[in-house]
Amino acid sequence: MFSFFRNSLTLGHPFGIQVRIHGLFLFFVGALTFLAGLGGGIGEAFWTLILLSALFGCVTLHELGHCLVARHFRIRVRGITLFPLGGVAEIEQIGVSPRAEFWIAIGGPIVNIVLAFILTPIAYLSQGAFLAFFDTLLAINVAMAFFNLLPAFPLDGGRILRSHFSARWGNHLRATEKAVSIGQKIALVMGAFGLFYNPWLILIALFIYIMGQQELQMTRISASTPSPHHGPFPFTTSSHHPPHPSPGNHRPTRTIVIRLPFGTFHLPRR
Ligand SMILES: [Zn+2]
């Protein structure tokens, strides 16, 4: 178990998927609420707390979207943890077919699009503080859907692109190389824009660039390790029978994909 995931509190098990809240997250919410209270009194603190809870509710639903689709494809899901920077869904990576990858990736943004459709009439009918609240929540969901659908691997949109190349070429590594190369070009453009307009864009661009490179390396290692199962390429397999490394296999680790609403980490795991 990574120490990264310790110090977290279980919130519940929606659809049988464990949702945890990290200590850092509690501190973050507490600090922001306190600061809002200092600036604008108890009313401001109240709305800040409600908005943060709703925001992370939407993040959790986005991650649940990925997890539920993964589970539908019989891919192991380890749970969701809420961090100050977003939700983290741990989904196992071995034995994911292009078709499953496509649906898992699109499952998160679809949740935000559905939420945006639900929030539009609610915001329209609201007034005063409720209007500001639902308007903000609506904007956040639209932004989350669009940002994650950018074809910049390892964002959800980049994974959709990779699944397309994978299905077309039957070569997971080549598909990853192409998707990462496209993602890094987008990151460079984003970073250049950031220099002039918004420094946050530089950070996000760096994140996409580095994480893409890291996942490409992981894929190269996996591709060069003998695989215990048969298929056109190591990662293609029937989604109903995810392969398990046999005792004689030298594959060193299983890997999990850690998804954040603003991107995806790819970590080896025993
Ligand atoms: Zn996502």
C-alpha cells in the first residue's frame, strides 16, 4: 500500500466502490472555509463549504463514471480517494482492450455532461445566492468535461484517441507512442499560450507532457516483458477474462491507472 493513500477516512461505498477522503483534503476544505469566514463572515463560510462539497461531489461522480464502466468490463477497481487537487480512482490496467479503454475513458466526462444538463434548468430557475451557486457548479462541470476530453494523452480524450489507434493497428505500444506524441504537441501549444495568458496552463501543460512520457515508458516496459496470455498484442484480451500473471511470468508488477479529473497517473503496483 502506498503511504500516499494512508491517512484517509472511508466516506462510503456507493455501488460497492470504496470512496475515501484524505486528511489533506479535510485540511484544505477546513482552511478555505475558515479563510472565507474571516473575509466575509459566517454566510460566506457556509457557501464556501457547500460549494466545495458540491464540487468534490461532482469530482467523485466523474471518477465513479470511470470506475463503474471499468467494473462492467470486469476490470479491478480499488476505490476512489479525494485529494485537495481532485479525486483519484485506482483502476487496474492489465488486460484492458481498446474497446474497454474507450468506454472507461469516456465514462467520466459523460457524467459531467449529464450533470450539466441537469444543472441548466435548476440554475435557470434559481435566484440570488442559489443562482450563483448553481451557475458556478454548471460552469465547473462543463469545464471538467471539455478539459478532460482534450485529445492530450493521458487526459481522458487522449485515452479515447489511443483506443482508436489500438483498435486500428492492433499494436498497443505504437498506439501509445502516437497518442503521447499528439498529447505532447498539444501540451507545448498550451504551455506557449500559458506564457502569455495564464501561468496555470503552463503547469497543466507540464503535467500532460511528463505524465504522457511516463506512461509511454511504462508501456514500453510492459511490452518488452513476456506476456502470459495470447492475443494480437499483449494488452488485447477478452474483457471477461482479465489475465493474471502466472507464477513463472517475469512481469514485475501489475499497473494501475490513477485518474484525476485533470489527468491521469500511471503507477506500477504489486
Ligand atoms: Zn476522467
